[in-house]
Amino acid sequence: MLRQNLQQKLLQKLSPQQIQFIKLLQVPTVSLDTRIKEELEENPALEDLSLTNMNEPAEEYPDKDPDEDTFNAEESHEEFDEFNVDDYLQDDNVNDYGSKYEQNGDDEDERKEIPIAIQSSFFESLQTQLDLVPLSDKDFRIGQQLIGSLDDDGYLRRPITSLIDDLAFSQNISAEEEDIEEMLKVIQSFDPAGVAARDLQECLLIQLRKKESTPVIVKAINVVEHYLEEFTKKHYDKLEKHLNMNSDELKEVVHEILKLNPKPGDSNAVTTKQLQVIPDFHIANNDGVLFLTLNSKNAPELRVSRSYQEMFEHYDKTAQKDKKLKEAVQFVKQKLDSAKWFIDAIKQRQQTLLKTMNAIMNYQYEYFLTGDDKNLRPMILKDIADRIGMDISTVSRVANSKYVQTEFGTFLLKSFFSEAIQMEGGEEVSNKEVKKILEECIGNEDKRRPLADEKLTEILKEKGYNIARRTVAKYREAMNIPVARLRKEL
């Protein structure tokens, strides 16, 4: 039976301008240049001053005083229902990032950045090696299929029968299991050593058998081939008994095995091209005073196109007499609106980044002066959101994708956020301080008798950190430190 009901709902909808700002806020500096280029290609009403009007007199584009052109974050949320050409003609909308947003006078070109270089693809390297092997067309295509079936670690996880089906359906190639096995051996001979293995044992054996056959290598092959479980669990006493070795002999064998790479896919290059990690902020320490600057290298000077402004003004007057030009007027107006909104979103992005990072810097001032993790204060997203008067989600978007360069290194902003742990005296400290102490304790332990979690808990309690053993285990796992048994060395 159908019924009619009246319901009252309160919904919050984001304007197109707000959505655009949110998307731009998440973009790191290295990707911002690409995003701006895309907008320039899509919107002819948007111009990059570094590429246009190069021959015009300088006085037509005077530098703006940073204090004269301020940007209110709330302005970008307004709807541009009323379009006024004069608003555009009065302002070139030049986004002078260099003078407007930097808080000191350092030359940005003199500032050294710490990028991660883009490397060639792991799969491209294997394909290049395959191209050099004299093969029949069928074997070559089987080789391509094998390379394409490897995972990010360089392993072949798919069964041979599945590869046979793939070749039959996708490439119309009839292959036997022997054909696949033969080409698999070819791929396994490629660099990096151990690639195309089907499990860890095969991966290690491939690498060992590529080495010069010495007594230590022969013993290492025996351990991997017959006693891998005992080796991974570090049951060294059992290995000494089974292999009839003393501790010094076993130590040489273990050392040789530990030099091998369990993930050959990571050894040569990255499986996908990595973006350079370019810091979004720079913090400099000048005699105990911190200076924050925003990296604006990838943000060109933008303005609304004068020609489109003049075109709109002309069409707007003509459209009053010619109704057929209304669509053209609407199109030009839409492009002008879009250009204005994009420039405003870029401005708001820069302002929000600086506002957020400045609050983080002031909150963690002692840390940025010393670089000592013990000086990191407990800090959560809400602490910064309250300081800058913005939503927690906004702070989260900034912290999760932005980097800051300091004299101690380049760090992701979210690494400065941590929970509080209460000391015995009632003082609150960051859990990063506890992790630092744990790291030091484990680093200085006797590797023949590594410290168990219970012992680490006791050490922390002696230092005044009253935390449970399960919390110690959680922190240890978060730092990718194995349990005591797996840290044991001969």
C-alpha cells in the first residue's frame, strides 16, 4: 500500500567553488603545476602571465603590494550569481605568489630542495632485457606475458595453468606447461637476481646459485633448500645440530643469506613512476627564530584573459539586440567565471596551507628548533583546527599530503601529530617520545639476547612511562620492529 509522507531534511551542499578548493588543497606542490596546466588548456579565459604578453610594457603589470591584495577564505565560498565585467577589468588578477605569500626575503632559487628522482620502471627494465634475447615470436610473447604477470615484489604468484589460459584467450597462443617453464627460467636469469620466483625459497636459491660457488655459498644453499623454516624462525641451535656446524660457521652462512634480497622487485627501481617529493614548506632557524616560507615554485602567475573580458563586453552589448548571441555570451561568461573561481581557489589554497603550517610550527616550536623527537608535544588535528578556526577535515587534507623541509630533514606533516601519554608525575608527553626511547633500547640491546616486550615495558616504567605491554607491542609493530625472537643474532 502506497503512502504519502512529508519529511523535512537539513542538507549541507558544497558549492562548485568549495569542491574545487578542496580538490586543490589535497594536491601536493609537485602536482600543482600539472593541475594548473590542465586548467589552462581547458579554459582559454585563464592565462599564465609568464607565457603571455611578454612584450607588453612592464608598467601595464605593476607588482602588487602583498598588503594591498589580501584574500579572505570565505570569499571563495560565495556564489557568483551577479557577473560584473567591471570587476574583472579593474583587476588583472595577477597571483603574485613570490611576494604575497612568502614570509621572508630569501631567494627561493637559492634554497636547496630534496627530491626523490624518478626512476625507470621495473617492468621496463625486464622488457629491455627480454628484447636482447634471441627468441621466436611465440617465446617472446610468452616472456612478455610472464613479465606482465609479476607482482610489485617481482614474484610470479599466478599458477602456470592460469598463464596458459591467458595466452590462449588474450593472444591466441597455444602453449604447454613446458613452454612456460622454459621461458620462466629465461626471465629468472634477468637482473635483479631472484626476479620471477614463485616463492621466497626459490627467490633466495636463484640469487645464491648466481654467486660464485664457495663452501659458504654451498652451505647457504643447503640451509635455504632444506632448513628454511628453522632459519626464518632463528632456531640457530637446531641448525648447528642438523648441519654439524659451530656458531662461527653458521654465522657466516646466516650473514650470506641475510645479504639476499627477498623482494627483487624493489631492488632495481619502482614499479610505477614516483613523483618527486618536493617540500611544500621551508622552515629556517635564524639564531633561534623560525621563519616559515611556502614553496610556490610550481604556481605561476595567473590572471583572467583580457581578450575574453573584452569579448564578453562586446557580446554582452550586442546580445541586447541580437538574441542569437545569447549562447555565445553565456559561454564566455562561464569561462570567465571559471577562471576567476580557479584563481580564487589557488589563492585560498596558499593561504590555508600557510595558516595551517604556521600553527603547526608554533605548536611544535621547540622541536623545529632542535629536531629532537623528545621535544615533540602531543598534538592532534583538533588542536590545530581550533587554532586556525577551520574544520578538522581541512587540517587533515593538508597534513596527509604536504611536506616541510627543515635543517633536520624533510617530513610529512602528519608525522608531527601524536597522541598523549601521561607520565607518573602527571605530565603529558608525545607517544613519539616513547617510540624514540623504544628504538634506542632495541638499538642498544644485546642481539644475542634481545629484549622481550615485557622487559621493554619494565625499562619504560623505570623511566617514568607507565604504559602496558600491549601498548609497547603496538608501538614496536608500528615501527616495523620484529619480536625479540626474530631480532636474535649469532
